[in-house]
Amino acid sequence: MTPEVDRPEAASSGSTPAASRTPATPAVPAVDAPPETQDLAWRHRHLLDVDDLTRGELETVMGTADAMREVLARPIAKVPALRGTNVTILFYEASTRTRVSFEAAAKNLSCDVTNIAAASSSVSKGESLVDTVRTVEALGAHMLVMRHNVSGAPYLASEVFGGAVLNGGDGWHAHPSQALLDLFTLRSRLPGRSLEGRKIVILGDALHSRVARSNIWTLTAMGADLWICGPSTLLRGFEGWAARGAAGRRFTVTSDVDAAMRDADVVMALRIQKERMAGGLLPSLREYAARYGLTKERLRLAKPDCIVMHPGPMNEGVEIAADVAVDPRSVITAQVTNGVAVRMALLYLLAGARRAGGNA
Ligand code: MLT
């Protein structure tokens, strides 16, 4: 059921038992009202990764994002829920989708937004991350959305920042809002809004991909049969992860692209992340495209209605053929659009936890 987000009387008081495998009915936030007035099934003050979110908490994010999507469908897609909240967006790496999407999400919730591009800030004069974060807080930020090329940087920021930190991507490590918007997109496309038993293939440069790492947690938590596929040089470490597997999670790692694609319900192509790649991992992009690129021919091995995803930015003709990117089965544009609703939900939930003194 889609929660109604702006009518206080629609709020329910469900709570989610920790680590529950059964999706709980999420508490319904009424987002015209500030989040501290709601009984939200959410305890996290920061969003650093998705590895510690229970299935119930994932459902809470999804339900809140459903509500935000309804807000976005209104003639004026704006609610006053977070009026008076200052959001600073601090990006040390290039971004279009994630940065603009967080900014749109914050503005739709009536936050005041400040953007800082590290290249044009005091960071370029040698200021440390800790000093920058303290400065941003002294200037009045309540929530900090940050992207950093070093894995773990948002964890450090969360130790010194008094408000909420949202990780907009750190190194190779995590990209939690991307994984959540991917989950939201799949949930709205798959029959019964369920990933249970669905064969989902992540194809490409998993080694350098924070998107793959965060998606592994969310997709397996929701019961998907997850396959990671690419050249063996770009799968290092993933076999061990799959072998250790958390109880009940299905996770296969292979370089056999035909086996991965056969009867797939979903395929998510990943960009070859040249900027994070040391030499010698791939013979050439041309050979990579020929052996692992997502083409119409490869897609024929999958189920006829296989959903095609890509987190962007795409290198068409390398990891995905141009005609596949715009195929009717592609939800790549929907992923971008859904990112705004999901990030609104995250800001809303974290603002609620921050005001209630959330712990994690
Ligand atoms: C990321 O920031 O990791 C992107 O969304 C995916 C990519 O860079 O390929």
C-alpha cells in the first residue's frame, strides 16, 4: 500500500522488529508535517551504507519513497516538511545525477541548500576533511551529503559532524542512495513488487564499483538470486564474499556471461571505471565490449521481458550497446527520476532520526 504522506491522520504507529525477515508495514510519514511528529520505523541518524539496514527498514524507505513519488506527481511538487533544515552538499568527485538529485530532493522538502565543490573550496588550499566538515557545521549545516574518492571518508565525517551524514558515494566502497533507488525502481517494475527468487545480473566492472557493493546488500536482503559477472580481473574478492555469504542470501560470481544472462529477470550493466582502474586489468575496451558488453544478442538469452538497468554515466558501445540503452525494456531514465523520490525519503527519515536523537 502506498502511504499517504501529507495527511497526519494517515500516520500509523507500526514498529519494525530489528533484523526481521518479514516486511513490516512501514509507519506512514505525513510529510507536510515535520518528521519529529511522526512515529517513523527508522533509527539511523546517518546513511553511510546499506549493509546494516534490516528488511523492515528497507521497506520503510520504499514506502516513504512511494509517498514522495506522490508528492512529485502534484502540480507543485513541494512540501514544507523540512523547512528550516540546512543541507550542505559537499562533493570531492564529479557527479551529475547524484548531486542534482539530492539538491532537487532537498528543495522539494523546503530545505535550504548549499553546494560546495571541493575543487573551488578551501580544500584546494589544503584544508583537511575534518576541518571542512567542522567549518560546514559552524556555518549552520544540519545535514551533510558528501561524495569522496576515498572509501570511508563519510564515516570519518560522521564522527565529527553533529548532524546527519548521507554518503553520496565513497571510493569503491558504497553508494547507498543508488542501491536504494535501484531497489525502488525494481520494486515498481517487477510483478507483485517482489524481488524474491528473481535472477538479477550485475554485469561489468564490479571491482571498482561502489554501486555493485551496495546493491549486493539490498538485492540479496530482498531475496533476489544475485549474479555478479565480468572478467575475472574485475571480480577479485567477490568470490570470497559470495562463498562466505550471509545466511540465506543467494549470490553467484562468474565470468561466464552466457550462464549469467540465461533466464535473467534483470541485468544491470556497470561502467568500466577507468579513473579508478590500475593498468593491466583489461586487454582493451574493444575486447571487453566484445566479450562482456550488454548487446541485443546477449539480451536474447535473458527472459523476454528482462529489465535493463545502468547507474550511469554510460559508456555506450563499451559496457552497453546504444540500442539496448534505449530499448523499451530499459529503465535507465526511470532510475534517474526515482532517485529524487528516494533521496527525499532518505532526507526525511534521517531528519526525523536526527531530531529524535537517532543512534546509528
Ligand atoms: C558512481 O558514482 O559510482 C556512479 O553512479 C556509477 C559510476 O560512476 O559508474
